[in-house]
Amino acid sequence: MSTATRMSENDPHKIAEVLSLLDKVVLEMIRAQQPLARVLESLCLKIEERSPGLICSVLLLDNDGRTLRDGAAPSLPGSYRAAVDGTKIGPQAGSCGTAAYRQQPVVVTDIARDPLWADYRHGLRACWSMPVSSHDGTVLGTFACYYRETRGPDPYHLQLIDRATHLAGIAIEHHRAKTELRAAETRYRTLVERLPAITYIAEVGIEGRWQFVSPQIESILGFSVEEWMADPGIWISRIHKDDRGIAIAAEARVQQTGELYKAEYRMIARDGRILWFRDEANLLDGTAGSKPVMQGVLYDITEHKRLEDQLRQAQKMEAVGQLAGGVAHDFNNLLMVMGAHIDRIRDRLLPHDPLFGDAAEIHTAVQRAAALTSQLLAFSRKQFLQPRVLDISSVLSGVARMLARVLGESIELKIEVENGLARVKVDQGQLEQALLNLALNARDAMPDGGTLTLQAKSMQFHEAQNWRHSSVQPGSYVMLAVTDTGTGMDAATQARIFEPFFTTKGPGKGTGLGLPMVYGVIKQSGGAISVYSELGQGTTFKIFLPPCKDDAAPDTQRLAPVSEEKGNETILLVEDQVAIREVASVYLMGLGYNVLAAPDGEAALRIAETQQQSIDLLVTDMVMPNMGGRDLANHINRLYPQAKVLFMSGYPDFEVRHSEGLTEHAEVLQKPFSLKSLASKARLLLDKAPRTVEQ
């Protein structure tokens, strides 16, 4: 280097001029968002221009904090750059690797004699390396100066290197911040665009301008982002007119209190669908005098609202069912007493007696009332069923024969049954009654004629299905559909069709218990029911029952009631209702039986333990105070193994059979029953060959 050059390098004014020029070039490139590699390369070249013989390089420290990568070295050979790229920092890793590791400058005046450079020579003789740090002291890389002759840095070089290191730190930190910001924006945008919701930024007010709305606006509401952004009034115009006050009041509250915006309201999509949304937003800090701006999210909660409505409906149906079942239980006991006494009165009257007709009318009324309570119990899913394995095609054939007599010539009946359909395990009589109820309702919905279709096919659900009134889990089902081409129903009617006593028929034309009975029987059988209907388009009820792999049970005919026969066996009659206990006792004793009566299980057990003669038949209510019928039967069978057991029940809890551990073969007489039925069942059991009693 010449003497003139060295003098200029030591001239404070010249040094300040060089440093100022360096600042200007590099900072302008950073402001212009130039790539980091170009900025660092320009930095190296500017320093090399001002210091002939000096070669510069920048190495960048990886995010792992251990590896140096080539950043810029415009005047170094490619072989050298390749050799240092990937260098691991450490206490003996060349000037740069060591400077980054120690976080302090490393000056090597003679590379040939320095152990740090054993593997990194490439014709270089001197190296001065400085760690490049961020504003908080984190090492970002290194800035190095090389000479092809041995020498150390003079004050001019030290100032130049210090400024270069500072500028490199600014450039690298700016680049990393920009990269992290872009990555964060990408993550945020990806998150926003994948959310099942609409994110937005908008001015407060019903006519506030939209500054941003996410692309989901099109998939959810049917409007493009451009359409939505161009119309400040589109938001309020798409809110359901009954809910606009809710949205406006929430905005006013936000402006007054600064609290989080929260509102739930309905919006009308472009295709006319009504969707529920939960809108949550907060105010953004803005400049003084500008309109307040909200950033928020519109969550589509339509499905959530539907499930809420389904839950409320299920809870209401359950509550009504419990009430109906409880009423039916008490009413059954009253009917039992009324029926028993009217039967005794009729037995004492001759057919030509003037009172015989009145007694017959009372008897008919009791039977009708008993049928109503049976329907109430069916709705509440608390009646006793006798399920058996059935072939659905046989059931539909039988129902079709019954319908042929009641549908009329103006209604065409179609039966569609899938080949190889799985069997089901249900109470045949109740299933037939349910199908008949649906079919007769369909007939009434087609006063001018139409088509009634009964269909049976297999269904496979891969995910849970939820309808207004019931739901099913994933799996295989046998589906029974009853479809008509009648008048159809509106949404309000569909919401209430399974409620007891709800009917759209005129006075005297319906009890409002037919569909509740269907609902109860299907639910009690482990199935589900759905309904689809549109005004003027007809109605389809679908019943879903779990398949059964067992063989179908033989189609046995119900045994005709056995005429009452007298007897002389000992019957232990246990009933907590005094009136029923007394009338049944008197009747059975009139037939010659020796009747021991008790009000509950404990009293009955005391009688049995002190009884001198054998007890042949236990007739007991299932649910009683102190001791239930099941426990009593166990005790009696231990005392009298040959004793038969007949359970009575008018209690409206279907779970009794399961909770009491009774099998399908346990004999149960459902209240209200006639005294003759009691006598017939008792005689039938007493005449059976001795066997182990199944309970």
C-alpha cells in the first residue's frame, strides 16, 4: 500500500466520508427491500473498493446456533466458500467459527502459523473476524477481512470493520424479521382461510366499510369477497329482520363500553338458507378522529343450534313421557279396580236386565281407557314388550293384508323389500301397530287418493346421524320407510308430531296418541325414527332398527284366553293397592282357591314362613314398598321350589324388567287386566308341568 493511501486512510475526514457513504449505500438497499445476499455482497465490495488488497466475507449463523453458512464473499474463490459453508462453530474452528463461538473478535496475522487455520488456508495469509450481533446481543454470523500477506488491522481498518459489522447486523436482523413476519402472515392467512368461520375487519356501524373479509364468505353465505367488500350495507341487509336489533344493540354496547362484541343472530344466505352465527369482535386501536374499526369472527353455529333444539326436544319428550307414564300407572290401578267391579256386576246381571246395558257401556269405556293408557305407556317407552326375531318381509306382508281392507280404492299400496334383508328383534304386535298407525295417518293425508309405499332395505351409516327427534350411531340398520304422496306438513307441525295429544285432525277424529305410540315403541326397541315432509309434497317416516343375526322365531299364533276354571290350590297374592288386592282376593276365593293376601313383600314373606300348607302360586306386583316382586319370588322359591310365579305390573317403568333381572319368559300380567284374565293365567300356570321357574 502506498504512503498516500495510508495517509488518506488515517485522515479523519476521509474516514468519516467513507463510513457515511457505506451507511448510505447499505441502508438504502435495506429500505428498498433488496435481497439479503445482494445487500451483504454490496457491503463487501464497497469495503474492498476503499481498501485495496482487502477481501471480505459474511457468514450467517443457522437457526440451530451451531452452523455457519455462506452469506457473501464476492472476491473469494468458490472452493473456499464451499469449504467454509456448513462450518460448525467451536473453540478451534478457524477465525470465523471461533469468533462466533467465543462471541468476540479473532485476529490472525499469520495464517500459516496459527493452529485455528490448519484446515482453512486456500492461499490466505491473514484474517480478522468479528461476530455480527443483533440489537439484543444474539450472534447472527461473522464479518471477516482477509489479506494474502501477513499483517494486522490498523485503526482505519478497525473502524471500517466495526461499521461493516454493525451494518451487516442491521441487514441480517431486518431480513430475519421480514422473513418471520411473512411466515407469520402466511400462517395466519392459512389459519384464517381454513377456519370454518368468516373473519373480518370492518368499520363500526351498520353502513361501516369492510376492510377485510376471509374467503369463507363465499362457501358459507354465497357471496364473493369482492361483492361483500364493495357493499357496506350488505351485512345488515342479510341479517334476519327479527335479529337486526340484536346486532345493532351489540355494536352500540361496544362503542359505549369498549367491551368485546358478542351477538348471536340469523343471516340469510344467497340461496335463501337461514344460518345461525355467533359474532365476536373487538375494537382495534385507531388514530384520533378516525372511525372505530372492529376485527372479528363470524362462527357458523347452525348445526350447534340444531343440536340444541334437538336436545331441548328430547328433554321435553322425556319429561312429557315421564308425566304420561306416571299418569298411566295410577290410571291403570284405578281402571283395574273399576274393571274388576264392573265385571262382577255384569256376572250378577241377566242379559235382559235393564242395568246390563249400562254395565256393558261402562265395561267398554274401561277398555277404551285402558287402550289410551297403553298408548301413553308406549310413548313413554315404559310398556312391556315381548321381542322376538322377525323376518321383515313377513311382517310387511301381514300389514299389507290388513291395510287392503282400510285404504280404499283411491290409494295404491306398494311394497318394496330388499332381497336378503337382515332380521330384527322386536315385539311383532307393537311393530305392526306402529306401521298401521303410520299407514292410517298417510291415508288421512291423501283424501283425494295417492300412493302409499312401504319399503324395507339395509342402511349403513359411517358416522352418527342426528334428526330432530332421534339419532343413531354409526353402524348397520334395517330401515322401514312409510311414504305417502299426501298434503305434507310444515316445520312447526313436524316439530310437535310425537307429542302426546297433539293432532291436526278435527275434533273426534284423533286422540293424538298414534304417532307418540310409534315413537315410544321404536325407541324402546333400540331403534330410531325420522320424518321428512314438505307441504304439498308428501311425507316419509323412516324407522331404523338394529339387525339381528339369530334365526327367525316361528310365527306362532297367540293363544286364546283360557276360560276361567276353579281350583283349590293355595295362592299367595301380594299387591300394595288395597282395592286391587281385595277385589282380586274375593274373586279368586270365589273360584275355590285358598288365597293368602299381603300388602308388600315383607308381609308376604312372613306369611310364607309361617304357612303350614304348601304355596302353589305366587301372584305379586313387581314394584312395591319394602321388598319388590323379584326379591320376594326368590325367597318364595327357596321355601317352596315348586311354586309358580306370576308378576303383575301397571308401573310405568320399562326398565323394571331389566333392573329386576327378569327374562323374556317370566310371566307378567299387564294392568289393567280383567279378573277372568287373572284366573285364566293362574290356572294355566298351575296346570303346567313342574319346572324351574324362569324369572
